[in-house]
Amino acid sequence: MNDAFHALIRGDRAGVIPTLQRAGLRTLTLGYRLGVSLRNWAFDHGWKTIHQADVPVVSVGNLTVGGTGKTPCVEFVARFYRQLDLQVTLLSRGYGSEAGRNDEALVLEENLPDVPHLQGADRAALAKTAVEELESEILVLDDGFQHRHLRRDLDIVLIDATCPWGYGHLLPRGLLREPIGSLKRAQVVILTRCDLATRETIEGIRATVAKIKPELPIAESIHQPAEWRNASRVMAPLEALKDRPIAGFCGLGNPEAFRQTLLKLGLNVIAWRTFPDHHGYTREDVEDLRVWARQLPAEAAVVTTQKDLVKIRLDRLGDRELWALAIRLKITSGQDAFEEVLRKIAVFV
């Protein structure tokens, strides 16, 4: 979703026309709400089939469209189980994929070379393949909270502290995929990007979650920058770009979160561009970025995310260095409780 649409649904755009547009979107939301409710009712009452995998399934998902930071969390969970010497396979729908691999899959393959990643619409079939052909012992379902065809043993739901409830409305008036009451299906909630939100905001999110499911464990996390990487897999410390002008771009569901991360690193961001989430970069896009980069000071560097770099695969843009910021999920509160829940699932292997 582009910046203009976000500005509309946030209420930033005033006037008669934006007001009428929001009213129209609110009307469409009624039909969407009915469809979601009927679908969940059908699963809850056995009218829709839920397939049982032969090994435990752990889902990492969310309530909203756009970026809540699922990829670093999926990586965290997969690493946790690999450290227990379990054979892990990732399953995902593969939104925005080309030739079967999307940006998230490419990042995970780069960061988790010993963890297979299967993509496809039928994740129940993928689970069967993972168990029978890859001898997987535990499955991690990426973006799986709404994918109820495959039964899961643990539902982890991420809530972005910078935009927790999708501007308070279901699609298309807001960003919620389903009502926040659906958190009753979750077993763990992880608040992401807590360093970009106030304590008051975080406590408000916690209070809302507690009203829905009082016993639900809640962990807090940040997306911690790890290092800079280029397309040749050369790594550089975070301090390497600190004294240089920086131009940033990304194609994320929450591009502002990435920009804020760059600013928190103390970088001098002099130029900024955004693309839609899961953007597939064309030759024209890359050439446009080259022209943009050539206008920067000679000592400037261009930075982006791993999700974007794996699709561009260049070390330079317009004679300016191109670096991606590698991110890791860091649990800042509730890690022991979260890992205990993960460990309980491993007992069934």
C-alpha cells in the first residue's frame, strides 16, 4: 500500500473528497467483516476442514496487512529450534513471489542456509512434503494466523507498537485483516518495534490485549540492527556509514519504521524513497535509482533492507555504494516466558 493510501486511512487528508473516500471504504468494510466472520465461524464449527500435520506446527502471524516484522521473528523461532538440534522447515504462501521465491524467502535462505523453505498456496500439502521428503521435525508457518486450513500447535501473533491496530478499522478502511478479538486464538503475543513507541503506547496495547485474553503471554521486542551487508555478502560494522551522507529506499509495509531505524543509528539521511510492499524491481526502477544516486554527494552511500537488496543484487547504484541493513529480533521483555512456550512445543517431537 502506498503512502497516499496510508495518509487517507490515517485521516491525514482533510476535505470533502477524502472524507467521502473514507466513508466509501467504511461501507466496503461491512462486507469484508461479514466474510471474515463467516469464515472464522466455519472453521470454529467444523464446516471447513483443518488438516493435522504429523509434526508440531508453529505459526508466526499478525492481525494487520503490512510489515510487523514477521521475517526476523520467523528467523528467531527457526534458530531457536535448530539450536535444539531439530529439523526445521519454513512454510509460507509466497506473496509477491517470482519463480516460487519471494523477497522474504530469499532473505531467510541467506540467513538460515540450513533451514528449507517451501512456498505455495496449499500449506497443508507443503507440510506433508516437509515431513515425508525432508524429514522435518517441526514446521514454522510464516504469516499463518489467518491460514486456518493447517492446524497449529502454537500461534504467535505480532503487534507492531508503531501501528498496533491498523488505524482502528478492518480492510479496506483500515489495515486490520480481522477483528482484534481474534487474538483469543493466539497463545503468545510479541510487540515489535517497541523502541519506536512510547511506554504509554506500549502499556495501552498491553491493556487492550489483556481485555481480550487476560492470560495471554506478552513479550516485547525490537528490531536490532546487526551489520551492513552488500550483494557480494561483504559485511561491515554499523559504524562504517556513520560519518557519510545516506540515501535510503525500501519496499516495505511499514517504510517509516525503517527510516526511523536509520535515524536512531545516528545516520545523516539526506534522501529517501519508498516503493510498495514486496515491490518487484524492474530495469527501469533500477535505472531510476541509479539516476537518483548520481545526484548524491560523492561520499554518499545508498542503503536499503535485505528484502530489497536480494531482488536488486547490486553492490553499487550510480557509483555509490549500496548496503543493506541486516536486522535481528531482540526480545527485550518476556524472553524467558516466550522461550518456555517454544520449548514446550519441542517436547512433542
